[in-house]
Amino acid sequence: MSEELHTPDYSKFSEDEIEAELSKSKTDLHRKVRQQLQTRDAKKEAAAAYREQLTEMTEEIERLVGVIDVLLAEKKRRGAMLRSV
């Protein structure tokens, strides 16, 4: 659920309240920007890890298909040899 934003009437703030609110808002902004950048970096890292994992799986699938092809060819060759004897 989204939190409803409430903007106070800053015209009624004292100078000290304005300074405090300004300081708090700057700190909050800095924290949010830093979190956003960290989230983007984490997303990039996760995407790179998924790509690497998919590449490794594809290579293993291709290797296994090659092994199966060689084994089937050998099986077929041996069957042809038995029929010719």
C-alpha cells in the first residue's frame, strides 16, 4: 500500500523548523538516491549472474546432445557390423 503524502503548510513554520525540515529532507533525498543506485547495481549484478548461468546451462545441453549423437552413432555402427557378419 502506498503511504499518502501530506505536505504541511510551510508558511507557518519558524526559521528553526524550516532549517530542521530542510536538513531532514536533504538527508532523506540523499538516502533515497543512494538506495535507488544500490538497487540498480543489484539488478545489474543479478541479471549478469542469470546470463552466466543460462550460458553455462546452454553449453552443458550442447555437450550432452553431442554425447548422445556420438553414442547413437556408435550404437548404429555396432548394429551394422553385427548384421554384416
